[in-house]
Amino acid sequence: MMKRALIPLLFCVAGVAKAQPRAGTPVRPVISTVATLPGVLVDEALPAPGTNRIYYVTDKGELFLYDRVNKRSTPIAPGEVSGFALSPLRDRIAFARHNEDKTESHIWAIPLDPAKGAATGPARRVSVMTGGFPKFSPDGQQIAFAWHDSSMAALVVMPASGGAERVLTRMPGQMFRIHWSTDGQSISFSVGTMNHVASYRVAVSGGAAVPVSGLVSRSGERELTFPSPNGQLNFTITAPSFDSTYVSDGNGKRLGAFPNALLEAVDGVPVWNGNVRVLGYGSVVPRRLRTYSLVDGTTRALTDSNSQVLQAHWSPDGRRIFVALPDSKLAIMNADGSGMRTIALNAVPVYNCYWSPDSRWIAVARQRDVGRVDLLAIEVANGREVALAKGLNVTEILYTLQGRWASDSRSLIYAAFVDSTAGKPTGARFVLHEATLTGGDRTLQDVTNYVSGTWPASFGISTIVYKNRNEEWITAPLRAAAPGNTLYPASVLGLSGPSFSGDGGRVAFRLNPKEKGNSSFPVLEVMQVDGSGREKINVPFSAVPGIHNPMFLPDPRQVLVAGQDIGQPRRNADVSFYVVSMDGGAVKKLLTIPRTKSEPWGWRFDYDYDLSPDGKTLLYITEGAGYSTFTDVDLSGYLKLLPTKKSP
């Protein structure tokens, strides 16, 4: 299903009192919860202005109508609905829907009863060209939408009921945030490439698209501005992590800002409901952190049933746990779950590089602008931040930026992404740096990993493992360019990235002996990091992806493996944990965790578990029943701050 935007957004509003402001006091929005929908995960929502109706799309792509009076939801259209728009006439909804093989999407429309909001007929395809993100003109007579191929985008306009399609402009990148002017004479839109986002405006009658301000503020912070239908007010999201908001007038003059300390996050984008109200919507899936004892098989809940733990990692001394929470918040808790406290805001963990060996520091990344982050070390005791590197180029923060703390905890070795190589095979060029806590930064070596166009080498304590241009898996020293050992020749079929033992002396791979790719991993191979002492193990399940899978146990003859039943769809199957003996003995299943629904499939295996340093306790995350909320934000108080119009 197409997502509602190509850039992740956090829509944040301030939770404040509802009384009207007194003279001389700051104007505040008035907040009220409209509805809570148990068991429903809302991906998109739009109000029908002037009514008590809200249309929404679930995570399954189903379109519903919610009535605020009778508090009921009515189905409007079945699955595969995304990027939908409601006509100002309230007589139809347009949306993107994939074709049967899900390779392309077109614009579809479904007719509505303007008085009651229900569908009056089936949905039908209205565009000939492929596209998404449809938006109705102010008079409801036209639809603008974005067309894409692998590298180009185009803005297209057509009659609302279908018909002749006109391409207004074309340019490289991905197009989103299409917005008609109030007079219907022009359309603004944003276009994003890997490291750049810009906004433009083009006349509906034709002509060249011209750049417009509003995405990047004069202070250099990124901004996304959502103007009200009549253009009197703007709701703007700003700051490196899109976690601060302000209201401005039609000319961009700030009328009121909401500092981070007052924000109450709502997971969605601001949707205007008339000219002075905004509809907020968000979905919550509780993610509870638990432990499993490999000694006696007991389990324990570390967080309450409403918590939202995205990932968790043991400290090297086993006394504390580092957790990542929603809205880019990072926290520390004791090993028993007590004493949780926030140590950083607007930051995410650095992939595969969390705690320093002395348990004093944590490495994090903070987004600076589109495609660039700063690398920081956070002192756990007091939250002090030390800058390690600034403006690093990334394509995906969670994967592209990786590293490893030095054994003395005084420096961090990290992979700085350069670019993707041309031709076949596709590779990712990185430069390995070592940054110290005292401000030093030295270049170690260049590495090109031919696993993909963005994936860096895998970091052990003193070695790196990567795939060279000949598609051989190589292990090499971490700090100096030197000839490496070939672990696997290019002829080996499906092969995962490695996991390392705690001392860095051993490495394990998951193997697919039947085909290239990662459709199934029923074989494990464990060896010394130089490739010697190999032991191959067949297992009665498929080991799942993940940089810590398999996990090395205190007994050198055993590993702990996360796996799924062979033959089950990987995206839908539950994950179980097994103790596997390398001598070919019995495989012992410890516990099973229902499949994760709220996290992207490719992330879940890396983040949903972690083994304690002593190998006795497994951290894992379970999910509860999700729910969604609709929130009304009344901004009418800001109208009194607008300049008064002078009489002629």
C-alpha cells in the first residue's frame, strides 16, 4: 500500500487548558479527544468539513466512515485504498489502488451521498496514467495527482470523473504534498531525492514550475507547512526531527509556537477541518518489554501493558537496559524494569552500536536535515551529549550508519556512507572513521560492500566482514587496510550477514543451500573469525534475519536462534527461540512470540530481542491490541492575532 508521504512526519500538538486566553497571555490551542477506536489502526483520516463525519483508512487499506454522533463506523470501500482525498463537494472520494500484481497503482473514485456520506455506487478507476496522492481542486471539478517511474515524477491534472489527462510538469525524484491554491489557479507540491527536498508551484493553465519557500526556514531547520483552506492560518511542523510546531498567518508570521516540553504527539499529519480546526489522528500498538530466563524458563514483564518499547538492549555489565521509545525518545531503566528515565530526545540508536564497553556511553544519531545526521555519544549518568561527527550522509538512518565502540570506550569506529556504486553488482562505498570523545576523528580505510547500495560492512570487535566486487565474503582487520581472508566464495548460494560472539572471536552465518536470497535459512555455520574451525548445523526451522541471530551462549557448543516454521510466509509467521547444539543434538524450543504487526517487517527481527551479556536472560517484546484516536485542535484563538483589515 502506498504511504501517505515519502518523508516520516510527527504531527504534534500542545496539551493545554481549554479556557479562552486572557489579554496579555499566550494563545493556546484547545484540545479535545473526538473518538477512540479499539482494535483499529488508522493510517489516514480526513474530516468532512461542516459535518460530524470522519473518513479513515485502516492499516489493511480499508476505507470507513465514522459518525461522531452515533459513534459508529461504516465500510465505504474494501482494501487497497491509500492516499485518499475527499472532494470539497463531499460527493466523491479519490484514492490510489494497486493493480492485481501490485506493481503499479492508478487513481480510483467512489461516489458519495453528500448529505449522509455513504457510498452510492462502487469504486471505479478514473485515471489512465499510473499515479498516487490525488487532490481535488477547490471547486471539486478536477483532480491533481503524482505520476512516478523509477527516477522521474510528473504532476498530472484530469477531470474529477475521469477524462483527458494533462501533464503540468516533470522532474527527477518522488512527488508528494500536492496542494491546490484557494483560487484553483495553481498547485504547489514537493519533490524529494535521496538527499534533497524542495517545494514548487505551477500554474494549472501551464508554464514552468517555480521554486517556493516554506520547506526550509531561514534558520536552516526543515519545515512542512499546511495552510488552512482560506489561507488565513498555517500549521507548520519544524525542527530536525519534525517534533515542534507553530501557527503562523498567511504571510508566514509566527503567531504561537509549541515547545517540545508541551507537545503531545499524534502519529499523523495535520488535516484541516474547516479554516480554524485541525483533525489529529494516531494509532497505538502497545509493545511490552519482557524477559525470559534461560536458567529456569520464567518470564517477567518489565514495562506495563500500555508501553511502546520499540527496541531494547542490555548494558555490557548487565545492570541496565537501554530502550528506544516513540517520538525519537531514548531512555534507561534498571535490569528489573525500575527507574526508567529519559536520556535523549530527537535521537535514534546507531544500528549495531549501542553501549560502550564500560557501560558509560550510548551512541545515537540525530537528524540534521534531509539525508544527513549528527553522530553523538550520550553519557548515561547525566545525559551529557558529546558530538562525534556532524552532517553524515545517510540514506536510511537505521541501516546505513553503523559502528563499533573501541574496547577502551574512548572512541567510536563508524562507517560514513559515500555513495552507491554504478553497474553490477551494486555496492555501497563507505569510509571507516574513528572518532574520539575528546574531539578527534581519523580516517581508517575505505570499504565497498557489494551486498546492496546502502549496507555497510558488518562490524566485529576487531574485524569487519563484507562482500567484495567478486561477491566473495571477506573478513579483514577493522583499523587498517590489509589483505583479508575469504570466508565464502562467490558460488555459495543464499548467505546472510554475520553475527559475532561477545568476544569477537567467532562468527556465525545463516545459509540457504537451495537458492540465492533469504527466503529460507535452514542451515547455520559457525567458525572462528578467520574462517577456521567451521561447524555446519542443519536446523528444523528457518533462522530469521537479524544482526544478532544466531546468538552465542556461554556454552561454546550451543547457540540461541530465532526462527520460524519452514514453509510459512515470513511476514505472517510467529517467531520462536531455540537452543541449538552444534554437535547435532536435540533442538530445544524455549518460547514463541506472535508476529509483530506495528514495525516494518525488515526491522522487527533486529530489534525485538537481545541476549544478556552472561547469556542467561533474553529480552523480548510482545504486542497488545492496538487502538486509534481522533483529536480536535481548535485554533480559532489565533484569529484575534491577525492584523485587522483597514476600511477603504
